[in-house]
Amino acid sequence: MKKIILFVCLGFIVFQTNAQIGFQLGFNQSISRNKIGSDADFEKEPARNGFKVGVLYEQNFKYGLGLYYALNYSFLTDQTKWKMLGNSGRLQQISNMEHYLDVPIHFQYKLQLAKDTYMMAYLGPTFTLGLVADEKISTKYIQETFPSTTETHNRYKMDADTDSFYDYGRFDVKASIGIGFQFRNIQLKGGYDFGLLNQYIDTYNNKESKPWFDYRDEWNIRLVYVLGDWKW
């Protein structure tokens, strides 16, 4: 009897849904919150700006309810201004370049406002995998007779306390929430992703017996084009 009920439920889902495949491109901004020690206050790092591009799949059930899946690639970068290092006569500039893949799996609700016109809201988890996270530190002297230097570090291969465990993790899970508007095949979506996992997997890596914390949030706005819909 249970197998029959399960079969009926699956059949209802398969034959009563509409599906849409689409592409999206948009702007995103990453904001990291970090601190050293459990009792300290979080500090925000400078925001990193970039873009997000990907493919998506929407499965729409009855009454405006549905699911939204996607595979996205994100590029983020930032660069500080040249800053004097004390009275050393040296100037330093730090730049970051990051590449990510993310897979959102969101519950979505669409409210029809008029023919081919919808408002929508979504929430759910987004799974993120870091591909590259390079930090470049450039140093130059006020007196140009001294040579300039540049050092590049891969964040995912840093080991500050030399304990053979990398300090920073590639994987994150975010709690995502957002809204959108659709007219015919065009959607405009925007949302915020709250980072849930501490990105320092080796939390005691600063040789001070204090844990490090780093949470990465993100907000984005995307333009989406869906190819159409059909009955399953």
C-alpha cells in the first residue's frame, strides 16, 4: 500500500509540473566577517565585487509553489590603496582574486499579477565550493632605488602554524533569501546569502590559543532569461 501511495505522489509531481531552463548573469558582492577569539566583535573586511553567471532549472508545481536549482560561477576581486608601512619608507598594496562555484536549491513561490507577469520569492540553501583564492601583496619603496616586490598566496594552501593542516576551507553552506519579478521570459532577481560555516577549518592557526572565525556573506542581483515551459 505504501508503494502505491508513493507511486501516486511521484506521478502527481511528474505530470502536474511545468519546467523552465534558463541562463542568468548578474553582479555580486562578497562581505567577510571575521574575528580572533570567541569574545571579540566581528569586523568586516573590504567588500569584494564581481559577477555571477550560470544555468538554472525551475520546476513549478501548483498554486505558485516550486523549486529552483542552478549551477553558477562567480568571480570576485578587490584591491586596497597603497598604504605606508609605519616609518619604513615602504608602501604596500593588497589585492584578492577569487573564483567560486555554487549550487542553490531553493523553494520558490510565484504570484501572478497579470498575464505573463509574476512576483516571486525564494529561500533555501546554497552550496558553495571555492576554486581559487589568491592574495597578492605588492611592496614598493618611496625611494625608487630599491626594487619592488610581489608575493602571491593561495588561501586554500595556507598553514600559519605549520601543523600540516590547511587553515582555510573551500566549502560553505549559505542560507539564501530573495525576491524577483518576471515578465514573459525575463526575470530580475536579487537576494542575500548568509554564510553558515566558519571558513577557518583549522581554527587555532594563529599560535595564540584563540580560535579564528570567518563567515562569508554575499548579495547579488541577476538578470535571467528562461527558454520556455512545457508539461511533463
